[in-house]
Amino acid sequence: MGYKELAPENLYHKCDPVQFSFETTAELEDSAQFLGQPRAVEALKFGIDIEREGYNVFALGYAGTGKHYLVSQFLEKRAESEKVPDDYCYVNNFDEPRKPRILCLLGGKGKEFSQDIEKLVEEARNALKAAFENEEYQNRRQAIGQQLQDRQQNAFEELNNKGRERNLTILRTPTGLVFAPTREENVIPPDEFNKLPEEERKRFEHDVEELQQEAQRMFQKTPSWERETRQKLLDLNQEVTSFAVGYLLAELRKKYEDKPDVVDHLKVMEKDIIENVQALLAPEREQEQKVAGAPGASDQLMESPALRRYAVNVVVDHSELKGAPVIYEDNPTYQNLVGRIEHLAHMGTLLTDFNMIRAGALHRANGGYLILDVLKVLTQPFAWEGLKRALRSRQVKVETLGEAYGLISTVSLEPQPIPLNVKVTLLGPPLVYYLLRYHDPEFAELFKVAADFDVEMHRTPENEVSYGQLIGAIARQEQLRPFDRGGVARVIEHSARTVGDGERLSVHMQSLADLLREADYWAGQSGNGAVTSADVQRAIDAWIYRSDRMRERICEEIERGTILIDTGGEKVGQVNGLSVIQLGEYAFGRPSRITARIRLGKGEVVDIEREVEMGGPIHSKGVLILAGFLGARYATDQPLSLSASLVFEQSYSGVEGDSASSAELYALLSATAEVPIRQSLAVTGSVNQHGQVQPIGGVNEKIEGFFDICKARGLTGEQGVLIPASNVKHLMLRKDVIQAVEDGRFHIYPVETIDEGIEILTGVTAGKPDDEGKYPSESVNGRVYARLVELAEKRQKFGAITAAEKRGQS
Amino acid sequence: MTEAEREVTIRRILVALDASSHSLAALETATWLASRLKAELIGLFVEDIDLLRVAEFPFTRQVGLFSSTFQRLDLLELERQLRAQANQIRQALTAIAERAQVPWRFRVARGSVASEVLAAGAKADLTIVGKRGRSLSLGKRVGSTARMVMFEGQGLTLVLQQREVLTAPVMVVYDPSPAAENALEAALNLANAINGHLSVLVIADDEHSLQKAQADVAERLKRKKQTADVHLLMKPTVSGLTYVLKAKGLLVLPCSEGLLHGEKLCELVNVVRNPVLLVRGEHPLKLWF
């Protein structure tokens, strides 16, 4: 019987280097397009362009697909032509120092403003020092002091004179003063006083009382004189201060006259300077209050608390920026996102002020773009909530976690929030995107745009040229040797092999870049100036060698007979199935013996893997489907009277997937019909209830897995693999397999139905039903049918005996 | 200068103390001098007998300086307050003197303030008084105690103003009087001690005396190998002196006769704002620091 088998040219989709017009990739220019991600690029463009609330972007794709690179490149290019956003500065709120105010200046002007203020304070100090040391000020101050002294002196002199006129003198007590009678300027002793005439004594008493009253009136006036003096001094200080610094502030107000909030701040600052001029002049006296190590706008302003109050904390400085900011926050903790307020420990307490406010990534990206890794955000406590809160409220509020969640009520700073205008792009795997969409209602409101990154793209001649450009671009970026066209072709072929599809190319940038680097290494080892096809192949082979220890071990155990696999002869109820083992990035195929046994029963097909909970649900589904096929084809006129059991022999680690369901069915049919199956063949393919063989994954690895075993034992020319016909387009087999097929020493059979497959495996016709639905007796189907009839009759007979026995017993 | 050459002639320094802040400044100065001269420091607090007498009058009431209320002046209470003041002063003296490691004594006397200070000063080599004490008068006029010590005191008297300590420069007035050489000697040594500049104002009533005095000063400076600014003033008056003298720095005056004696000296001390060291006596005075 001749069976349709694949020709060598069907086994590999070659990339012909001749199609390329270049010798090496050094001749190629970087492509302006982002290869293989048209959907994602379109989404990104839309998400960035639309200026509506909630249209932030989630770039979803598997790791290594180049999301970060593409997004960064896209945004940076876009940002180049956009305007530099405003700078933001925190300044002291003189009325409520706990609530620092924000000033907004043109991008790049924040630093300049800070320097202007620093200069102003320095000049103001110098001007004030000069003004207060000035002779005119000193004289006026002294005059005011003297005026008080004179007033007090005059009052006291008047009191003294009155006393003297009345022969009284004033004496100081520890707490006040008293009047004492005198004679010839000496105090009269009490015993002598008592000897004076009564009239004189009375007069003394009267005069003392009068002068005491007058002294009291004088002392009562003293506080108001002193208050008046203080006010005069204050007015003098204010006048002098205003004159000394007024013109400095006026100059600055004129410079920033287009910024009303800056002008307001300068006015308030001027008022504060006037009221606190003494503190401003004497920062040296506050050395013991110096906040050691305090960072800030300038060391000078930071040294003294009196000067710190006038400093400008430039939290967002765009002086070096050209265009909008594109920020990637690599460690998106809550504080790194929304900013933080630092504290300094000083003498057992924690001190802070507006100078200690630090910007977060949201501040730095404000007016531009922020890129975040979603897994990193989600794994940082409260970072996700903080980000959402900022995006929802459209402002960035710097507050500690304790304050944000009401955990502490210690008085700290409440800086004025900054208006937020930023586009956030999250990078993450598809699973996270869909989980967030399902579980977090706010996510859908804030991240409306999904930029879906693919892992593969169509393999067309145009795309192959573009792929060459991409290889060239990566080689330049990584400072690798250029790739010659043979090398480019080999990379393209390997890319197709990586996605397991001859008609597709992988756009997994990380693995592509790895291959290029490793090929470059081998080119270097060979002393090549450009990377050739042989260098690429060597890189591939070396990588496989590094990865396939387990495959080698399994092959060894099969060769040694520890794992029982037949590659010749024939057996009833036994077939070589094929599976793929994935270890990290490396996958390889291995044959497994599948056996089927039948007995009299009630139609159940027992999947032993499932019974011991080593079979996954998809595998179990596959078994149930083949049972459905069995019943539909052979048990429409009679009950299915067999009990069958299927197992993967020597499998101790679990089985999943339905790619072996056709192999299981073949084994079952063989066992039922008692027709042996050729053990020189292996089978892969899933089956549906209609007996159609469906495509599976990993077809290349599976074929190569069986080929390696056959090759190790010596190819007989009889060996081969049955694969679903719909998998032919996925074939990108190794050269040695293709060569063996070309030499007729190995065969690949594409199969569309179970009947086709059973014929190849048994060498017996499957058999077609006649008009009455009967199959030819010598066909496989006929033999299966006959066996099932036999079993049905036995069961019926057995059932009658059992019923009679039961009747007999009762 | 070796230890052997140090000859201390100021052995006892008396400082009259009340509870005012001027007193504390005076105490600081006195301690500094005692430390440099290796002298004993004697603090004197006088319980004013007149005050105690006044307390016996039934009609006297004290007017509180800050409360401006009347309080009956009770003798026992007054004595208690005076004891408290004395304790306060003693504590201040103890702290300052022990920090400077100078020997000290503290005395409380009862009597007329001026008389007691004068009497105690007779046993001291240097008497330090404040210009006004606790007088309510804010003017520049010298108080009664300082006045009496200036008139009748012996040895050296230092009259301190306000709250200052001895500062540079040092200015000395040199007149053709017996005390002038001692004054110049004291000024030279004090200028050295406080690393200050020395100015000498030579005064005389006639040209000849002026020149002779100038020559004496030059000779003395040469012998001491020291420099000073020397100014001349003929027919000096109090106003003339105050015009020439700087407002800051220590003023050293010989006060045995002529312009720098009696009421005129008092008038001068009234006007200037400097601390004033009055030097009396013609016996050689050696002040080694």
C-alpha cells in the first residue's frame, strides 16, 4: 500500500539569502517602523494622542517581546517635539508653615528662581547689616531709647526734687522704693523722728503719702512708655528694612511679573523679612540650632533656620530637558511614585520643613510620560493605590503612608498638591492585564488603552527584509559584527523554528538579541569579520548543547532499555506516542509507549492517568472524545460492551494535553480488532468525535524526538512519524531529519483522519461502510465491529445467567 | 618674663556688689583682674541701714517697681529680702570665682553703703564700684557711693559703667602730678594684658610743663620698649578732655590734684561712658600680669 508522505521540501521553509540585496547588515539603515507590532504601535499612538481622562496605556505582552524598548523609543521620539513642562518649587507658607505652597514657573526657570532668591537673601542681609550698622540708624535708635530714658529720668528727677523740697529721700528696696524723711541729707532715725513735733511728723507723713502716690502714677506710666518705645523701634526697624530690601524685591517682582503667584510670594516674603529682620541678621547665633547635614537649595540658606524659611525647594527642575520628560521608574515604591517628606533626627526629635520635600516619579514625569512595570508596582505596598489616587484626582499630593491611610495623626507637613498631567504606560504580562480588568473596577477607568504585543508576525518577503534591518539595528546597538546575508537568512529560519511555524517569525526581541550576541561571539572565535550562517548555527547548537542534558539522559535510558520504547516490529494494542517536555526556554520531544487493553464491560474507557490524578483535564477530555468516537461509530446498534483501559507506560510525572488522543485511539482500535501496530512508527495528533485528526503543538520537537531514538539505534528505512496534515505548515525540521527523509531512511506521514492513520500503522485497510453501514470484515473497522458484537453477545449471555442465578437465589 | 620677675602688689581686690546686672559685670571684671594679678577677691554686700530704719516708720509703704502697687514695708520681710539678695550675690561670686580659680571671700555689712565700702576699701589694694548701682536714675551721673569712693578712697579705684568689661584701647591721661607715673605704669601693663593699643594724653597748663611731661612719657615708653599714641593738650578742661578721649576703652586717670581731682574729676566721670581707673599715690606701683 503506498501511503502519502511528505517530501523533503515540505519539511522546512527555507530563507534564501539570494533574495537580499545587501552583503552585510552594515549597509542597511535602521527602520523607522517598529517591526511586527502594528497593533501595539497603533494603540500606543492612539493612547498618547487622545487627550482625555483615563486614556493611559497598558502594554501587555510576554516578557522579552520588547515592550519596554518599543514604548521608550516611541515616547522619546514623540517627546522630543513637545514643549518642556513647567518647573515646580515648594516655598514657605509664612502664614501656615505646615502647609508649604507651590510655585509654578516655566520649564527650566525653577533653578534660576531659586538662585535669584538665594542671591536676594544674601544681598538683603548685607544691605540690612549695613543699614542697621549705619550711623543714622544707630543715632535714631539711640534717640528713641534716650527718649524713654529721658522720660523716666525726668519723672524720677521730678520725684527726687519734690522729695528734696520736702526733706524726703528715695531709697531702693529689693522690690521697689520707699521715701524716707531726712535732715541735712541724712535719713532721720526712727527714735529721733518720734521726738519731732507732731505737726512736723504729720507733715512728713502727708508728704510721704503724696510722693508715694506720685511714684505709683509714674510707675504705672512706665509700661506704656516702654510699649511706645518698642513700637517706635519696631517702626524704625520696619522703615529701615523696607528701604534696604524693598528695591531688591521690587526688582525681582518685575522680573517675574508674568507669574502672579511668584509676585504674591515675594510680597509676603518682604513682609516676613521686615517682621523677622533680627533673626535674619543673626543666623550665626543660631549655630546650636543648625540642622546638620540638611540638604537643600544651597548650603548657605540651609545653615540657619532663619534663612531656610526663604529658600526655594525646586522639586521639579527641567533646566536640562529638551522636550517633554519620559521617565521610567525602576523601583516604584509608594514614596518613589508620589514623593516623600524627609525628616532629620535632631536632639531626640524629628524635624522637617518644606525644604525636605522630595519629588517622586509622578512629579518628574508631570507634563510628559511615565513608564512603569506593573508587576513591580503591584508588589510594592500601597504603590498601586497611590498611583490610582493620583491619576483619579489629577494631582500629586505628597503625604506619608501613615497620613494617607489615617494611621497616624502626628502633625507633619501638608504640602500643596501639584496638578498632574501625565500619560502613564504600564508594562506587564497579559494575565495581569486581564486579572486587573476583572477584579479592579478602577483599572478599566484609568487604563482604557491596551497595546497588545504579539510574539510572532507573518513571514513575508517584505518582512524578511525588514527582519534583516532589525538584525542590523540590534547589531549596531549592541556593537556586534555585521551579519552577512547568509547569517541573516539563518536567523530568520531559526526565528520561524522558535515559533514552531514555517510561515511565521518570532518577534521575541530578547531571544533574538541573545542569538545575535552569541553568534557574534562565535564569529569572533572563528576570526570572522562578519557573522555568517555557520556562526549562527554554531550559536544555536551551543545553546542546545547547554540546555539538553535532560534530553540526552532520557535518550540514554531509552537506548539502555530502562525506558521501554520499540522502534521495530509490531504489537497489538501498543503504539508510540509523542510528547514535548518544556524546560525553561528549551523544549524537546520524547516518545512514550501508549498501551490499551480491553475486556468485557459496559462501555467505559478508563484513562488510568486520570484515575490516579496524573492526567490533566485536557488529557481527560481527549480520552472522553475518543470514547465518544468509539461509541458513535461502533455502538449505534448495540451497546458498547467493552471496558478499555489506556495508559502512558512508565510515565510518573503527569500528562496533560490531547495531542496523544489519536495515538490512544489507534491503540484501542488495535486492541479491539486484535490487529498489530507497527512499532517503527510514532504518532501525534488530537482526534475529534468524528475521527478527524486535529493539529497539535511542538510538531518539530516531537518528530525529532522519535528520529533521535531511531537514529541512535540505526535507521531501518521503515521508521517515521504520523502527524496531523494541518501541522505541515509548521514544519521547520533539522537538517539531519530532512536528509534522512531525502535518503528514504525516515518518513513523515500527514494524516487527516483516523482511518488514514490506522491504515499506515497496521498496513490493513480501515474499511468504508456499505449502504447498510457494515464494514468489510477484513478491514480494521470490520474487525473492531465484529469483536464488539462478540463482546455484546457474551455480555448479554452473562447478563441472562446472572439474572437467572439471582432469581434462583430469591 | 620669668616667675621670679612677677611681683604682685595688688593682693586684695574689693568689689562692691548689689543684685543689679551692673554688679555682675563688675564681678566678671574683678575676677579677671584677680586671676591675672593672683589677688584675693573680696565681695562686699551692704545692708543699707537707712532702709532698715525706714522700715520702722509706720507710715512708709514701698511702691513696687513693676507692679506699681503699695506694700507695707515690714522689717522682718525686708531683712529676709536682703538676706536673699546677699545669698544670690554669694552664689554668683562663688560660681564665677571658682570657675576662675581665684581665692575669694564674701562679706555682708550693715550700715551706710558708701561708708562701708570706703571702710572695706581701706583694707584693699583695688576697689571696684559701679557708677550708679541700683539707682533708679538712668542718667550718667555718678551715684553717691561711687562719688564718695572717688573723693575719699585710697589706692586704686575702678569705676565701671553699664555692663562692660575692660576692653581696648587703653587711654591714660598724663599730667605733671605725682600719681601720673603710676597711672602710666598701670596703663602700660593693662594694655599689655588685654592686648590693646595704648593712647597717652599729655596735659599741662603751660608749654614748658607740657614738653617736660611729653619727654617723661617718651622716656618711659623707651625704657619699657613699648609704643603708644601720644597726644598733647594744653590748658585742659573737662569738656576738652571728653572731646579728645574715645568713647570706648579703659580710661586711666591719675587723681591726686589739679583737673583730675574732686568735683572736676566727678564731672569728668559723669560725662564719659568709659570704665575709669583712678590711680592715687606717688609710691611706685608695679602691676605685673
